[in-house]
Amino acid sequence: MRIAHLRSRLQQLGAKPCHEDRLLRGWSQVCSYDRKGSPAATFFPAALRAELADIEAQLSGLARLHGEYPVDEEVARLLLRLADGQMVESVLLPRGGLCISTQVGCAVGCVFCMSGRAGLIRQLGSAEIVAQVVLARRRRKVEKVVFMGMGEPAHNLDNVLEAIDVLGTQGNIGHKNLVLSTVGDERVFERLPQGSVKPALALSLHSTDTTLRAKLLPNAPQISVEELVARCEEYARATGYPVQYQWTLIEGVNDGDAELTRIVELLSGKYAVMNFIPFNAVDGLEYRRPSDERIAFMVGTLKQQGILARIRDSAGQEVEGACGQLRARAENEKRR
Ligand code: SF4
């Protein structure tokens, strides 16, 4: 379901924009529709009130919890079942963060990622994207949403931007706390600046060598690394939020000194943060994460050169839950 379809249904029941917004606010913030001096019981048109329970049931059924895999007190992987039985993953992150999925499967096919191995299965509707936030908020506070779970947001941009709009206007999430992650796609650079809610941008870089990058991200758009950084920098300067560069660190693949030198050349003076994510073990893949010493050296070198850099663990290694693995295992169990 798309938010646009929900709005049409509400309009057919006599809703005006203020009614639609109040319903979306109540749903996305998991709070009452009532407002001081104006309870929903009298505020919504009668036809909408008559259908409200049905609409709420439909919204609740968009994503249900199938399994929860805690990592520590603050981090947990959630496996969610959608209305048609498909499954996606969300991750509760520290400090009120939440990582959500935008597609079932993914067409980019990054060689280090489980989500991309089965290809794209289907798009998530914008309401299914928001429903992941609603489900997480029923468990705890959510103040930051990163679109870095299963799927490439650029391949489902209409739904992703619709969800971002709702979360930023009705869902009480600061615009810079909505982070859209992409492998780099012309459509993202064109459309993000046009939205009334402008999210922060994360770019999955993984290598400074355009040829190697094309091997690691086989179905990403063929845009040179230099061009990607230039487009990201333009957006960062326009919005005032630094771009977060994502870099899955793989031993012997993209953790060498030549990469470090090129990162310094590319990102010096840029409004940017480098997030190194040590590779998570993925069933059937030979890759390994670099040693802790090597990772610390890479971060330290960038910092010495004035580039903000940090280590981000892809939450869930402890439950063998690298992106897409929970879903893959649940699907295997279904087939048995
Ligand atoms: Fe898709 Fe992201 Fe996995 Fe790449 S890392 S295959 S873009 S989900």
C-alpha cells in the first residue's frame, strides 16, 4: 500500500487534508488522534469514523513481528512479515536509531551482501516502509531512521520519498535524522533536492577505484567515483548535512594503503564522514574482515589527515544477522 492510496481512500470518506494529516500523525507517531479541544471522535467526518477500525487493522497488518534477535541492550534485529508473507529486516540501533528496508531483496548484487543474492523480489510500498517505524515505535522510541536495510532506495524512489515525506512532516523525525543510503544513482541526485523534506545522504562507496567498485557492486550505475563524490558534495553543501560514505572493509580487497591515499585525495576538504563497516561473515562467502589493528590504523590515518572517520559495526554479527541473512534463513525454513 502506498501513502497516496491511503490518502485517496480517506478522501473518498470525506477527509480533508487536515484529517489525513492527523491520521498519518497518529499512526506514524503511535499516538492518539485526539488533540486538545478536538477529539478524533468529533473531528473526523462520520464516514471516516465508521471505517476507522478497518483502516487501522489494515495498517497494523502491513508489517508484523516474526522474530526478534537481540544483540545487546540497545540493538536488536527484527524480522518482519508483510501482509503477503514476504519478509524484511529492520534493526533497532543505539540512541533511538532504526535501520529499515525499502525492498524485498535487491537488484544491485553487491558481492558481500546476502540481500542481493536472490535479486529483487518486490518493492515495498511507502506505507510498508513507514510501518517498520510504527512497529519499532511500539517497542521503543525512534528518533532517527536510516534507509540502509534490505534494498536500494534509488530503485524504489517514489515510495521511499513518500515515506520520507510522511516521517519528516507527520512522524516527528528531524529531516537530518532521516538518512537515505544509495549506491549512487542520478535519480537520487536529481530528486532529493526537490523534496520538501530533504534527508541526509549516505553513499555506499566501498572503493576509490571505479573498476574495482564496479566489480563489488555489479549492478550499480556506472558513475565514476570522482563524479559521485562531486554530486554528493553538492547535496551536502545545499542541505548543510555531511555526506556519510559507507565502506564495507574486506581484507585484501579494499583495505590497502593505495585506497587510503585515494580516500584522502577524494575527501580532503569535503563535507563528509567516512564510516568503515568491517565485513560481517556471510554464509558461503570467503571474504574476511581486516584485523582490528588494521581497521584502527585506517581510521587513525584518515583522522590525521583531517577527515572524519569512524568504525560502524553492522549490528547483528553476534546473531549471524548480516543484512538479509535472517530473511534468507526464514525462507529456507519455509521451504523445508
Ligand atoms: Fe543491495 Fe545494499 Fe545489499 Fe548492495 S549492500 S546488494 S545495495 S541491499
